[in-house]
Amino acid sequence: MRVSSMRYLVGQGFKSIWKNRMMSFASFCIILVSLLMVGLSVLMSLNLSKIISGIEDKSEAIVQIKDGITEEQREKLTKDIITLPNVNELTFYSKEEAWKSMVEDMTQEEQDLFKYADDNPLPDTFKMTVIDITKMSETTAQISALDNVESVKSPTSFTDMLISIQRVITIISIAIILALVLVCLIIISNTTRASVFARRKEINIMKYVGATNTFIKIPFFIEGMIVGILAAGCALFLTKFAYEGVYKIFSTDFSLWAVLGMQNLYSFDSLFKAVLISYAIAGALIGAIGTSISTGKHLKV
Amino acid sequence: MVEFKDVSVTYSSGVDALNKVNLKINDGDFAFIVGSSGAGKSTLIKLILKEIDATSGVVTVNGFNLSKLRRGKVPKLRRTIGVVFQDFRLIPTMTVYENIAFVLRVIDAPAKYIRSRVPYVISLVGLTDKSKAYPTELSGGEQQRVALARALVNDPKLIIADEPTGNIDPALSYEIVELLKGINECGTTILMVTHEHDIVRHFGGRIINLNKGVISFDEVVGGKAK
């Protein structure tokens, strides 16, 4: 293909966008909305996993050991727990240590009150972190079933909530992505059909004089791709705007969110490149695939 | 060269459009194809352009065996053929010059060649002063001359003119056929489909008459013009 021909074809693509501007605008809008919805839900889910993993790192389960067991029994228990697949780290925390740190946290009055207690009421414990927090309840159940375990306490309800939110978001995003891709393809292939129709005379003559199929299809392909890329550019801008708005809310109101590890949110700048590249590729691909579906179907070249 | 060997075409509707047609048109020939509507003239042209395939028999055009020609190679065949239609089929949004240059562009010709070739063919059909006009600003005869220039521009071996005088004044019709004759004298094979017997009688030459899918007459007849 010659440079002059390529220039001609690209020019035809641009012209065709303008000629069918209503339909091009429709494709533009639908790609824009799709990219925005998909992009924002992916970003949301990304941040949620980050928060969850932050909590994962911090969250410990506490295993209370029955009182009065022997050294061997305790060693066996340690081995049993550490060999469970989801257990990451296990540290023994003796009742004396627990007592000491508890006393340190007390007010003077309380310390005075407990000074005369000769018996330490606290049990020996293990502090345990897990590899995958989503399997926390499973792991706790396994540990509870072991001998010499008094009880297992884990911060499950909050993480369970976060995990179920994340799961719902993931499912919704996948559903949105599928639905939107389908809608995009339908709308774009309709746009192309309109521009194929507008140019049917040219196409007819092109066929008679021996233009190759590729040559006939390229302008439509370019038309779709340009619309896709323009939509991607716009989506990038809007995403930045929306994301930074949300980011600001979370990063200023410390009282509520800092507790939850919200200072861990990704800044938009750190994601910019990834968002840019994925939007551009997705936009161009949707545009190009949409047009090639309908050129294949309607041109019959 | 165009050659038909025992070519039959049966459409899916069951209509027999051509029935065992044998025909040979040599390089440099000028032939009229006549016949009433439904005789198979359009089918014949569609076969040559490989818009349709023969149900049986072999069609050879400019060295291509069309029954063996793959879809992807059809553009190669069509680049050796120029077509003129009854309804001109010019692109209304393009000037005369652009309509003709368009053909060279879509076959990926060098820009420099386009710039020299297009004015030349426009001068051949005598429209140099109209090269910046749009088709709607031209008379029917002029539009058909533009179409003729467009068919000529990539220097085809064969030009098919499908009722080229059907949509223009009788007086101008002769002009078009004379142009075709002139092109033929330069070595291009011309196949002209028509049902205007006056024109055929006037110019004479090889006349192929199709009747219900069979060639009923194929002879060279002397015309008044010579």
C-alpha cells in the first residue's frame, strides 16, 4: 500500500465520520459510557482489593488454648495449625505476656485493683495471620476442631462485608462489561451500515474497477477506530475528574475513613498510564471490531 | 479475449438464463450483443465480471479461467476490464476529475501517475474544460463520456458497455458509440450490449443475438457508416 493511498483512505474515514455525524455521535456516546462504567467499576474493585489486602495484613485471628496443657501438647497444636494451608504466620503469646500487656493498658486505679490478684485469669494464645482472608471462616472452623483449642476469635464480620461487596462489584462489572460490549458492537455496526449505505455508489464502482476488499474496508475500519479513540480520550478525562473527586472525599475525611485504611487508595496519577492504555486499546478495538462485523456482513465484497 | 465453452447458467429460482453458450471474442474485436430483455445479456456480462459463476461450462476472460479464479483474485480480473453502465454511476459528490482519479486511487496507483493520466483520458473524451464540474452540471451525453473516461483510465484490455446509450438523446448516442469505436481502434476489445437496432444497423460489425439463453445469430454485418 502506498503512502498516498493510505492518506487517501484515512481521509475517507474522517470524511465519513462527518457525513454520518449523527450515527458517529451515537457510537461515540455509547463507547464513552461503556468505557466510563467499565473503567470506574474496575477502579473501584481495584481499590477495594487494596483496602482488603491492607486489612488482611493487619487482621489477626486469636486462638485461645485450653488451660493446663503440657508442653508437648502445645507443640503438637502449633504444628497442626501451621500445617493448615491458609495459615501464614503463627506467634505464641503466653498468658504472662498477655497479662503484662493488659496491665500496661490499664488505668492506675484498675492496676491497683488487680495488684492483689494472685491468679492470672488469661489463657495462653496464638496470634495468627492468614494468607487469604476470604477463607478466614473456613480456617477458623478447622482450628476450632483441633484438640486443646478453647476458642478462635477473628474479625470476620467486617471483612466478610468487604469481601461480599467486592464480589458483588466484580459480578456487576462483568455483567456490565458483557452487556455494554454487545450494545457497542450493535450500535457501531449500525453506524457502519449507515455509512456503507451512504457510500454504496462508490463501493459499487470500487468493486467494478477491481479494488481489493481490504481497500474498500479500510475507511470504515478507520472511521470506527477514530470514533473509539475519541471516546476513549473523553472517557479518560471524565474518569480522572470523577476519580479525583471521590479520592478527595476519602482522603480529607480522616475521622471515618482513615480507620478503614482509606489512605491506601491509589492516586489517579499512579493509574493514569494503565487507564490511558486500556481505554485507548478498548476504544479502538470496539470501534474496529464493530465496523468489521458490519462491513463483512453488508459489503459482500 | 473472452471465451465461453458450453456455458449454462441456471438461477436458484430455476430459470435457465444461458443454455450451452459457445462464444469467442478475440482481442481487438468490437461486438454488439443484442436481444430482447430476459434473453440472457445481463447474465453474460455478470459472468464476465464474475459477479456470478457459471452452473456448468468454462468462461475465460483475459487469460483468467473464471471457474478456477478464487474470490480474492477477482479484483485482479476486474482491473483488466472497464465497465460503462446505462445509468452512468458517477459519484455525485465528486468532480469529473475526481470521479476518474478515484478509479486509479482504489487500485493503488502512484499519485504522480494519477496526475498525468487523468487529464489525458479527460481530453480523449473531449471534456477538458469540464473537468472541475460536478456530474449534475453535465448533460446525459457528457456524463456518459465521463463514465467512458473512467472505464478507460486504467487501460483495460476489455471494455464492457451495458446499454451505454439507453439514457441519453439519440443524437448523442452516436457520439458515444463513435468514441467506443475510436477506443477499439487503439486495440481495446469492446463488448456493447444494446437493444437499439438503429445504432447496430448504422455502425455494423459483429452482432451477437441472444434469444432465450441461446445464441441465435453471430455474424459480421456491414453498416452504413463505413
